[in-house]
Amino acid sequence: MCRHLAYLGPPVTLASLVLEPEHSLFEQSWAPADMRGGGTVNADGFGLGWFPEGDTAVYGGPVRYRRSVPIWTDENLPGLAASIRSGAVIAAVRNGTVGMPYGQAAVAPFMVGNWLFSHNGRIAGWPESTQKLAERLPVADLLQLDAPVDSALLWALIADRLSDGIPPADAVAAVVQEVESVAPGSRLNVLLTDGEQLVATSWTHSLTVHRTPDSVTVSSEPFGPGTWTPVPDHSLLVATATTLHITPMEGPE
Ligand code: GLN
């Protein structure tokens, strides 16, 4: 299954988050340590999403760089990542679930308005299992899914609640529970940020968190120096750069 990370804190280079650390996301693309039976490498594309440092009037909202190729084949990435700094980042390397389409549009992070989103896992019984949930979405949202992939539908379900003004943590928790109820046995680790707040779930996949006094990093696998704390399975994590709350979610039997 894919590997992903989110960072909130003082601006850092994308390279220092994604490429340079020991067992970085870059390395996790070909040598992940904790895939829990969900594949072996994460070579079906990669994506970086970040909120630009500085004057948001120059470029409002997040910026994204996605490719369908393995992250290690992109010869432009090291230079780009070393020269871009951000204080709010989501990055992912993809191992496409069997039966899901391949291509840049299927790679996280997904983005709508001021939100960046990533999903690590799979919806069981896709696509039939989610039909009833999908039917509740505006047709225009379904027509505009990035790709016919479970992660994009999961994002559309959450984004629909956000557009109704539901707080992000409530939107994520409700959709994860709803999907689990129609598609038991799903793996639903998600990351969502608007650049200020981070909402994440651990739902049958690995997730770990690293804190400093002014930053929070959440990742599928620990990387770099410092202490990482595993997030218990079936948890909801809500953080800012300086706050962190982890609460249990009601899980399957
Ligand atoms: N199911 C999603 C996809 O196919 C996520 C895959 C993953 O976590 N490995 O892209």
C-alpha cells in the first residue's frame, strides 16, 4: 500500500522532508518496511502538495506536483524539492491497488480549493460496495473525480461534507465510519490539511507521529532522526504545528 506523510511547522525544503532523511519517503518507495501485506514497492507515481511560503496573495492556496512515474526516475525532482520551502506539506508514493487505473490523476495528494488529501489503503469491494454512498453525491462531483479510483471517491465524499461546512475532523471520521459500514475490511488511512490544521486516521495501516516544540510530522513509517510514536490503529489524529490530539475511533469488531 502507498506510503504518505504530512508536515506542519516552520518552513523547510521539500527535499529535507521527502528526499534527504534516512528511510525517507523517497526510500520508502522501493524499500518500505511495514506494508502489512499490501504490495512490495510504491512505484505507481508520486505526488507532493504544499502551501507556498510567504505572501499568499501571490499564489493563494496549495500547489501540487504529481507524476505517474516512480519517484526515483524523476531527474527534476531533487532540484525542485531542494529549492521549494513550505510549512505545510502532504506527500505520497503510490502502489496502485489491483484493478485501479494507473496514471497521474490517480496519485495523491488530491486537491480541492484550499485542501490537500491523501489516502493509504483500499476500499473493499470497490466499486460496488460504495454505490449507495456515491449516489448521494452531486452528479457534477462524480463527473469531476480525478480518476475512477477508490481514493478519489473517498476524497469526494469528505470534500462534500467540508463544502457543507462540517468541521474537517468530523467529516473525516464520519466518512471513514460510513465507508467501513458498507465496505467492511477497508483500509482507510487518510491525511487532510488546509495548511493550518491536519486531520489523519489510522485505519488498519501503519501510522506514526513525530513532534518538536513547533512542528508535527505524521508518516506511514518513521524516517530521519528523533522519536516517533506509533498511532494506535483506529485512531483520529487532529493537529496543528503546536497541538496534537489522538482519539480512538470506533473500529470493526
Ligand atoms: N487504493 C488506492 C490506489 O489504488 C491507494 C493505494 C495504496 O494505498 N496503496 O491508489
